[in-house]
Amino acid sequence: MPKLGMEPIRREALVRATIAELGRAGTLDVTVSQIARRAGVSSALAHHYFGGKDQIFLAAMRRILADFSADVRRELEGASPSDRAAAIVRASFSSSSFTPEAVGAWMCFYGMAQKNAEALHLWQIYHRRLRSNLIHALRPFCSRPEDAADTLGALIDGLYIRAALDPALTPGEALGQALAVLRGLCAEGRS
Amino acid sequence: MPKLGMEPIRREALVRATIAELGRAGTLDVTVSQIARRAGVSSALAHHYFGGKDQIFLAAMRRILADFSADVRRELEGASPSDRAAAIVRASFSSSSFTPEAVGAWMCFYGMAQKNAEALHLWQIYHRRLRSNLIHALRPFCSRPEDAADTLGALIDGLYIRAALDPALTPGEALGQALAVLRGLCAEGRS
Amino acid sequence: MPKLGMEPIRREALVRATIAELGRAGTLDVTVSQIARRAGVSSALAHHYFGGKDQIFLAAMRRILADFSADVRRELEGASPSDRAAAIVRASFSSSSFTPEAVGAWMCFYGMAQKNAEALHLWQIYHRRLRSNLIHALRPFCSRPEDAADTLGALIDGLYIRAALDPALTPGEALGQALAVLRGLCAEGRS
Amino acid sequence: MPKLGMEPIRREALVRATIAELGRAGTLDVTVSQIARRAGVSSALAHHYFGGKDQIFLAAMRRILADFSADVRRELEGASPSDRAAAIVRASFSSSSFTPEAVGAWMCFYGMAQKNAEALHLWQIYHRRLRSNLIHALRPFCSRPEDAADTLGALIDGLYIRAALDPALTPGEALGQALAVLRGLCAEGRS
DNA sequence: AATGAATGAGGATTCATTCAT
DNA sequence: GATGAATGAATCCTCATTCAT
């Protein structure tokens, strides 16, 4: 029963289905048909709305990054200056962006970024924004905030991978480890 | 003119070609034909020796892990007790295991590990051995060597990804960051 | 806001759009969506009015043939008996039926005529009428007017193809060549 | 039962099958599968040997043009100077290049030439060579050999189309018409 | 030992067509 | 009168894999 105004609904459903399928597979080996089936539509419709497989994936990537940005902003809003860096770390391991699904999908982006120029560009935007946020937050407490930001960013990414592959690592533990390193970085800065 | 004793030579060539292709592509989207062409043999021969694509990839993964293990062992041999953790970190960023090629191939293993049970198993073996090495090396200097080892391991993985996607990050810098965190972890342990 | 009496307007717009698209593509590889877009309506409407793609094409073919017939009639009206054959030739290369667009569309009909029985029928009607007109016009001046008409008809078609593929051949030149052959045919008839 | 040296055999079979299918369909709406089926191989093999649909079609086009060139050369070899133009015309309607099959395939080339740059190039080569042959043959007998060659060329093409669409027109009749026009052109040249 | 030959299965993509509104 | 929504069927193409030689 076709209705009007389905486009945003379908796009949303397809983006969600893409993230879900990427998270399930952990690989880019996901077919448009699988995505469409999960979204409850035909694969032709997915092409109709997005134009192609790459753009479906890019839309999913944008959505994940946007969700993450929102998490960061939300955490930063209520944070005192001395808590800003920790807030960013908390956002990185927030429940919404740390579901097994999202972690798996995120892993796929590393693959996408090596094949698709626009995907790489999206990743770089995320990367720079996170780095810049971290530097800003760390500056008052570290002697070399750039290096500290790089370290913290790499650690966050590394913990993501562990979480994706090692079910034993819980988000809470990952967060704890990241915060501990953060404390170490600030301590080093002070020493 | 078929020759005798070609098997190990062909296997070696194919494994090397696989790693090279994975590094070049940065993705698992590598065909058996591409690998065989680079190795200078027919794709049928690749199947003949390995049985299938997955097993070609697994052989490449084993090779990378074995190379890495050798690097670690070599670095550990001449290290004083207080230098053991740093030796492991140095091995992780040694030139041989940190070529763009190897980094790209390594990235692919994360993808493999999510699809192929045996690949996951291999990764877990590497992971546990590295963790155990690190714990052992860190125990004298850290109050919680397990956590410190997890942190350091995650950081190493995260720096790998950065290196794969961000040409601005050199192995030397990555090593420096990892060693700095190592110092922080030990300092924290002492405090 | 649906309006009354839109049907003829829409049909006209769609037929024109079809001819334009065929002329642009030079091939039958024209989609209903392209036609509808150019006509400013939805592709569903095109089906609504015509019933299917083939019938849209047939309607366009009928229109081209009707336009051509009108051209012929107009030229014949003011022609003296000794000028009738030349008048038909002139009509064949009149500006209206010799636009690049029309030439391209006409070429497509050759393709259609081989797939669609009704298209073939339409082509045969055009063909017979042209032949009959030519025979009638040539009879007073040729010993074998049927053969002359066949020759002249084939030449006209051949010049169409040249014009479609070879931008160097202008309508004026084509007309000149056709008229020269016409003179030759009549001369031959007299000898 | 795969054997060695099949490539030229398969290529030949596929090219022949392509011409046959184009001739049967009279349209470019011929699928690779249809061609492959007629050639007795899988569609994958067709891609393997030719790389893609376009190149299969181009190979067929080259073959038709080469066959035609051979016909022309053969006819010209034994022709006296005063018979050269007629020899070319005879070649154009020789049995080999005038089978219903070849005629249908030839028609398709007009379609191809409008979509594929290389096809257009091939057609232009054929076109120029034929024109140059005709001019050379007509020069001693016509006052304006270029125009005569253009006319004759267009007539030949036009007769092709008639033959493709009108089963009533036999090759013999077509040849007769073309030769008659040729005589007319030469007569005109002499007058 | 090694390969050319060959294919089946599957995937992205396109498009005519239908239907409820 | 008109359209957005939706799809099934079909097509090109790729690729891992097998087999006879």
C-alpha cells in the first residue's frame, strides 16, 4: 500500500538496515539485497533512493559519525573544563556508539576509507574534529596536548577493535582503560 | 617443464604475493587471479596448493604473525628486564612489520577474523601471546600489569590504523607515542 | 490540481519528447523515464496514456510519418506535372523532416520495424505510398517507372543514413545528389 | 573436454554467433547469453575472451567489414579499368555480404556507430575506403567522380535497408538497380 | 608440476510496469 | 488527472573453482 512521504522513512530504514548488516557481518561483504531485505523493501528501491551501493554505505557512515558527534556534544555540554577530555572519552564509549552493531559497522569504515575517496574524507573530518576537541580539552593539563590527543585517539580506535573481536572486553572496561591513560597523560604533563 | 621440489617455492611466492596484494588494496577485495598473476603462476595452481581462497589468506595471515613473532623474539633476546616492555613495543613498530604493505595486510585480518573462525583463532593466539608477553614484562613495574598490557596492546592496534589511513603518521612517531604511554603506565604503577 | 482535457496535450508532449529523445540518443536505448522527464510528467502517466513503451514509440513513428506525408502533400500541391518527382525529393529533404532530430528518430524506426510487427506495417505503408507517389510522378518520363522509384527511394534512405552518421553531408548536398540521380533516371528513361 | 588452443576457435565461434544473432534480431537488443548459447559456450567465457559486450560487438563489426573488404578486393582483381566501379558494386551485393544475416547485422552497425566511438571509427574507415575506391574507379568516366561516388555509396546503403526490411527485394534486383544508376552516373559524366 | 579452458553462482544495476492514493 | 512508491525480471559482469591435459 504505497503512501506519500515514504522517502525519508525508507531512507532511514535502509540506513539502519545497512548499519545492522555491517555490524552483523563485520565486513563490507554485504549485498544490497541483504540490506534491502532487512529494511523490508526490494533491492531496486534501495538503488532508487540512494543511487548505488557505495552511496548507501556512505549514508550509513555519515549517520554513524553524526550519531557520534551528537554524543560528544551532549557529553561536552555539561562538562567542567577539567572534565572535558574525560567527557569526550566517555562519549566514545557511550552505549549508543558502542553497541556491538555500531562497533562492527565502524570497523567496516576502515575498509571503506581505503577504497572510497569520499569515505576517507568523512573519516578525516571525524578524525580532525575529534583531535581538535581533544587538544582543546587537554591543553590546560598537558605540556604537549597534540601528542596526547594523538595517543588518546589511537587508543580509542584500538579499543574499538578489541571490542569488536574480543567479547571479553566490555565497554565499561574499555572506558576505564582509556580514562586511566588519560590520567597518565595529564600526570605526565604535570611532571 | 615441470621441476621437482617446486612446492615450497610456489607456496612462498603465493603467500608473499597475497600479502603484497592485500597491502596494495587495503581490503579483502583481492581476487585469486590477482594474487596468482603477481606470483607469476596460474590461479589454478594457487588452488592446487592451498585448496581455496580462504586458505590462501590464512596462510598469509600465519606468515605475517610468524614474522611478527620472530621480530618480538629477536628484540626480547637482547633486552634487560627493565627494557622488555619497550622491546615488545619496538618490535610492534619494527620496519619489517610496519611497512605500508604489512600494515594494510594486517588491517585486512581484522576483517578476516570476523568471518573466518580459524582466522579469529589465529588472531586470538597472537593477541594472547602479546598480552602475556606484555604482562610478564610489565609486572615488575606496574601495579596492575594486566590492565597496562591491555591498554598498550590496544594502543598499538590503534596506531596501526592511523598509520594505514593517515600518511602523516610515521612509524617513528607512532613508536614514540607508544613508548611515552608505556612510561606513563609504569609511572602510574609506581605512584 | 488536475485539469480537464489534458489528454491531448499530454499525448502531444510525450510524442514530441519521444522524437526528441530518439533523435538525441540515435538509438532505441531510450527509457520511458527519460521521455517522461523531458515531457515534464511522470513515467506512470506515459503508461497511462499509451499503455506501454512500444506504443509510445509507435505513436512517435506515426507522428513522424504523418509529418512527412504532410510535407509531401504540401510540396506536391504547387508542382507542375514535370516537377512532381522533384517535389517529392524536396519534401524528403525538407528542413522539417531533415532536422538531426528527425533523422536520428527515423533511423530508430529501422530498428523498430524489425522487432515490432506494427512498426513494420507502418513503415510499409509509408514505403508503399512514397513508391506509388514516385511511380505516378515518374511514369511520364521513365521507361520503367517502378525501377526508377525503387532506386530513388533507396537513395533517399541511404542519404538519410549518411546524414545521420556523417556531419559533413548537409541537407542541401543530399538534396542535390538526389536530384541529380533523378535527372539521370529520367534521361535514361528517354534514351 | 577442454583442449589446448581453443581461444581462436572460441573467438571465431563467438563472432559468428554474434553476427548470426544480430542478423536474427535486427536490433542491438541481443544479450551476451544469447550469443554465448548459440556459440555453445557459457556467457562467462564470452566475457573472458572479449572483455565485454561492446568488444564482442566490435569484433563482429570488424569481421563483417573485413569480409566485405576481401570481397571488394577479390572482385577488383579481375576487373578491367572500365569495369572497376561495377566490380565494387557487385562486391557490395555479393552473396557473402548480402545474406539476410549479414544485412541485418550491418543495420545494427548504424546503431552501434551512434553509441560507440570506436564503432563510428570503424564505420568511417569502411566508408572512406569505399568512397576512395569508387572515386578512383569512376574518375575516367565521370566529370565529378566525388559526387558520383557519394551517390553510389548512399544508394548501396539505402538498398541494404530495403533488403533488410522488404523481403520482396532480392539481391539480384538490388544489384541491377545499383548498376543502372552507375550507368546513369557515367552517362551523365559523358554528356 | 602446471595451465588453459570452462562454468555456475551470485551481485550490482536498470527499467518497464503496476498500484494505491 | 497524475504521481510517488514499489518491484520482478532481466542483463552485464566477476570470480572462485574444477577439470582434462
